[in-house]
Amino acid sequence: QVQLVESGGGLVQAGGSLRLSCAASGRTLRVYSMAWFRQAPGKEREFVAFMRRNDGKPGVADSVKGRFTISRDNTKDTLNTLYLHMDSLKPEDTAVYYCAATTGDRLYSESRYDYWGQGTQVTVSS
């Protein structure tokens, strides 16, 4: 079992920055790849970024490439923190951002994730 709790969302002006955090707790977290997804009002949830479990390789959606960076602090096996550093924010980045974890593959796919946080709201004003 894995528990995920996001924080760090808020209201920011276009061009600004935010850092989201996801505190992950549970057993043997090193077996989990972790990711960020987001859901804007009236839209489906979409992939933002992942960090692969074995080698820490990141993957980032084209829509945020060059602006968002994912990182992970996994120095403790039962308590990890996943970060999403967001720069040059745009109004279209407004969404609820979710943290997720999986032992599977195809990390771009929402359906592959077993555990989800409750989400944190990010609002970017123009």
C-alpha cells in the first residue's frame, strides 16, 4: 500500500513558477515509478511527467518540455518525495495536479497507475 499526498499548489501569474511536492509513504517504495498527471476543468486527465523506478529516467510531456522538471528524493525506502518544478507557467497549465505511483510500465498511461493522491490545484492567471 502506498499513500500519496500532494502540496504546493496555488495561484500564480503567467510566467511565474511553482514547485509541487508529493509525499509518498509505504513499504519498499523503490519498486514504484512515480508520475504527475493533471486535469483541467472539462478535460480528461493527462500525463505531465514521470520518473522511472529502476534508473530514475524522467519522461516529460511535450506540452511542458523545457518548462517543467521532475525530480525525486528517495533516500529513505519508506518515505519518498516527488517534485514537479514548474517554470514559465501559462494559463493553460491551470489544472488539478495529481501524483501517482505504479509498479508497471507504459508510464505515460494513466490506466497503469495503482495509487493516486487527492490532487492539488494550480491556477495561472493571465
